[in-house]
Amino acid sequence: MSTAGPRRVLLVVNTRRPDACAIGERVALELAERGFTAVVATDDVEQWKGSGSPLVEHVEPDEHAADGCYAVIVLGGDGTILRAAERARASGTPLIGVNLGHVGFLAEAESEDVGDVVDAVVKGRWHVEERLALDVRVLDAGSDASRTWALNEVSIEKRARERMIEVVVEIDGRPLSRWGCDGVVAATPTGSTAYAFSAGGPIVWPEVAALLVVPLSAHALFARPMVVAPTSVVAFELDRNSDAVLSADGRRMVEVPGGSRIEVRADPRPVRLARLVDAPFTDRLVAKFDLPVEGWRGGSRR
């Protein structure tokens, strides 16, 4: 990846963590020393005193925050990376995550490697991995009521704690089944290790282009997680008495009245993650979930 062109880097920091703010100050300084300008959104500025440095440029906290930036460096966990993806939505600027959280599936490096991350950004030693995202439409009486997107998943869940919602599931214009359930999750392969996994869905390697559908506590004979084609349109029709709440990546919430229809399809705009090394997803899975692999001998057997 060439560093020709913009020499601005957006920093997205988990400002609730003092260690993240301290690392952010260090990153901004190192970038400035090497001819790059650190950019920080104004909502982070209010919480992170280090971003008041004259070395830092301020931008609005919206989907255009990364416009004109060469890369986005994220200091935090997966939640911070999802927030950074919102900031880079319009530009498609690649995200490089430094994990300061717990699991950090989306992150490329750990906190002790932050110097290597800065060096890689400055020298352009990284490549881009495109991740499928979801385009989500809520329709009420046939008209668009709301539209959003998600990198991990969209969930539709009951609003009233004491009652289930009734959902008819449709795939590619054909009805599949009716579920009485707590809700349903539509996820990407990237999100298969997040909420969908907790709900009993399969882990899908990110190289696989697919959409996942995972019911939540469904009271139905046929209610298993499903993997469908990336070209499919998945729709959920709510019963008229089934008010629900839609959540995209746990960040963007929409109240969905009974009788609504929610359509989920692959978004034509992927989320771009910067990778410093070509590490197999299997190794990432083992490391993040601390999976037992003792006794593995490796190699092929005939």
C-alpha cells in the first residue's frame, strides 16, 4: 500500500480507558514526527485531553470523519472498531485495530505492538481485506421507514419482556417458516463470532461470502441457524401485535412497530480492514478463544 497522497490518519480511541488515551497521545506524536497528521473526531476531543494537542486535527463525528485520510488507527476493543467503521463509512478508508479490549476479533495487533502498527502505516506495509456488510431496510405499509447497515449483525428482538414476537421468515421472496421467538439475528461472516455465535450460530470463515440467520429462543419445529447465499434477500415480517426493536451492531437502534417488514441483503459497500500479516483465520480463532490444540502433530497422513 503506497503512502502517496493524503498523509492524514484518523485516530479512534476508547476514551473511557486511560491507557488507550495515553497510547493515543503517543501515536499522534509518532505520526507527527514522521510527517503525518493525526485526526480526531470532536466527540473524542471532549473526553480525551491529549487530543487538544496542536499536532491533532479535529473533524466532525460522522460517517465522513475519515474523508481524506490514508488510514484509521483504532485503539480499543471490537466495540471501538465498530464505531470507527461508522466514521469511515463514506470514504471506505481501511481500519487498523489495536486491541485493548478482551477478545478483539477485528483487531490486527495487541497494545504492545502499537509501535509496529505506526511504522507499518507510515511505510505502507499493509494490505486491505474487504469484509461483507449488511444493508438493512425497515418497511412500514410498504414504504421505507428506516434504513441502516451493519458490519457484524442486525438483531430484531421483542420490545416487551413478557411476550414473544411472531416472525415470518422469507428467503429470496419465498416464505420459509413462522417463528414465535424472542427475536432473530442476521449476521455476516465477520459477525459470526459475535452475537450470532452466542445465540448458537456457526462460525463462518471471513473469506466465505454468505449471510447467516439465527433465531433467538424460537418455539418452532424448524428453528435452526441457516447460512444463505450472499446474493439472497432475507426478510422478516412481524405479526401486527409484535412490536420489536432493531439493533445494528449494537450501536444503531430503531423501534419497529408490529406489521413491519425488515429486509436484509449484502451491502455493495464492504468494510475495509487493514492487515499487516497474512495470518490464517484458524490461528486467530485459536488465539482469541484460547482453544485447546495440544497433541496436534500437523502434516498430512496417508
